[in-house]
Amino acid sequence: MQDTKVYSVRSNLLRNSVLFLLLVAGGGGAAQVLAQSKDQQEPAPAQDEPDTTGIQPLTLTEQVIRDVLEPLQRGIEEHSAAQVLTLFDQQETPDYAQLRDQMRAFFSQHESVRFRYKVLQVTAEKDHGFAVAEIEMAAMPADEHQLAVQRSTQMRFQIKLGSKGWKLVGFKPADFFTQ
């Protein structure tokens, strides 16, 4: 913004100097034309500062990433079954107890996990929706005699809007963590 002000001051100084020289040299007509064109050509000051008065709401995809996918990735990579399970709506998730047992077994069998996602599509109608993402996972087994696991799939997450944001209700393939 200061560059714009410096440029504007220099431009005005130059224009006024030319106007003065034309007046002194007796070119009154040219000076009058230059003075008129100054009023017409004066650009409005540039606004480099963004408009912070209206904060843009998050898109549906951004909400799902914030509420579901980022915490899911953190929970899986930090080996926290509790964090992963808090992302699910217990009342709406069919077989929640089985899911809980699967996640606990998965974490007990794997020492470190790398979990990546790429959102492909998010759709919602009222308070229910779906998110489709490419999932890649690499897991190192806790037992050194086992092989490392690498999986990738296109996963479909069923989501529900709750009072604290989007929650998971289910995902397919449901056996992704038990294969």
C-alpha cells in the first residue's frame, strides 16, 4: 500500500512540475488542457488490503475436511482409537461396538500408520451427506514377523450434521481396517 502512495505522490509531483513549466513558458492553453486531463485521469487509490468485514463461510468440502477427515487422519496416525471413535455418531452408526473393536484390534496389531486422503466429492442434503475420497494407508506391524500393510481404495463416508459439525455414520468398504 505504501508503494502505491509513493507512486501517487511522485506522479502528482511530476504532473505539477510539468504544469508549472508550461505556465512559465507561456503555454497557458497546453497547461489548461493538462490540468483538465489530470482531473479525468486521476486513478482511484488502489486497495491492496483484503476486505475483512465479510468472512467467507466454509464450503461443504472444507467443513467435512475440518470436522471429519483431518481428525480421522490425526487419530489414525497418532494411534488413538478414542480420537477416531469420537468422529462417529454412536447412535446413528450401525454396529458401533463392532467398529470400536475393529479399531482397537487394528491399533494393537500395527505400530505406526501413515494415512492419506484426497477428497473427490462431497454432497449433502439437509443434515445427511456423503464424502468420497481416495485413501492410501501404510501400516507397520507390531509383530516384526508380519509384513507391512499397504492399502488404497476409494472410500465412501456417510456423514451426518450434528450440533458440533459433521460426524461419521459409516464408511465403505467397511472392512478396510480388518483386511
